[in-house]
Amino acid sequence: MRIDVGFKTILVALSWGTLATLAHCQEKRHNEMKEQTAAESRVNDFREDRLKMVELQIAARGISDVRVLEAMRRVPRHEFIPQGYRDEAYGDHPVPIGYEQTISQPYIVAFMTQALEVASGDRVLEVGTGSGYQAAVLAEMGVEVYTIEIVELLGSRAQRIFDELGYGGKIHTRIGDGYAGWPEK
């Protein structure tokens, strides 16, 4: 009889422990879902900002190359901007990226890209990677980009972003002085 009581006591203890564990897991999952929903919401906010940027700042000013417009709709500009300035990512102005450098105004990136008249499969040398945004726009258009950045921390950050966004095989980054270009390529 003592065994049965002890067994029941153990079952009750296990049940309370199981309930506590389940409650903790539910709370943790609920918090994770809230965080995920907030992150998805922010991404969607940026998506809307990006689409508005293309229509109001770029297409409205005469950029008509459909490939440029599509590339700029796809490239998440905010990813190329330091966290503290991300709310300004889709504004109609340059944004600081550190080391006394800025990411160019979106219209300027579109204008330069359209002026290049590149085709898919072309190779482009970019001297001054900066944030990496221009290289990503070109890569979205099927261009193979060789980009050189003299500020090591900017070049390294851009390379990390390229890798995270899946541009690794399309964009080749070198840290150094771009004065002599990239002769072997």
C-alpha cells in the first residue's frame, strides 16, 4: 500500500512538473511567435517602403529601364544600412554607413544603373564598394560584379551582407586600393 501511495505521489509530482514544463514551453513558443510576427511585420513595412521608393522617387523621375526598376524592388536596401539608420533606408536622400561614407540616394543609384546600359552576363568593375547596395542591384540584373573597397571594415561588412542575401557567386569583393583596377579579371 505504501508503494501505491508513493507511486501516486510520484505521478502527481511528475504531473505538476510536466504541466510546469508544458506551460514554460507554451510561453516560450508564444514569445517566439510574437517576435517572428514583429520581424515579419517590419520586413513587410520595409517591403512597402521599398515599393513606394521605386514608384515615387525613381519611376516618377523618369527611370524607365524595367530591369533597373525590378532589381530595386527586389534588393532590400535596409540590409545595407547600419541598424541605427534603417528607418531612413528608403528616404529620398543619402544615408550614413560609417567611416565618413554614405549610401547614395536611391534615385542616383537607379540613374547610374540605367546609364550603364548593362545586360545580363556583363561584367562590371566597381571601385568603392561602400555599403554594397549598388553591386547588389547590378547582381539582381544578372551582372557579374567585381567590387573593390579600400575601407576594410566596409568591404568586410558588404561581403557578409552579399553572402547572407545569396549574392556570393555573383559579386566578388576585394579589400584594397582600386586605383589599378582588378587586372586579372
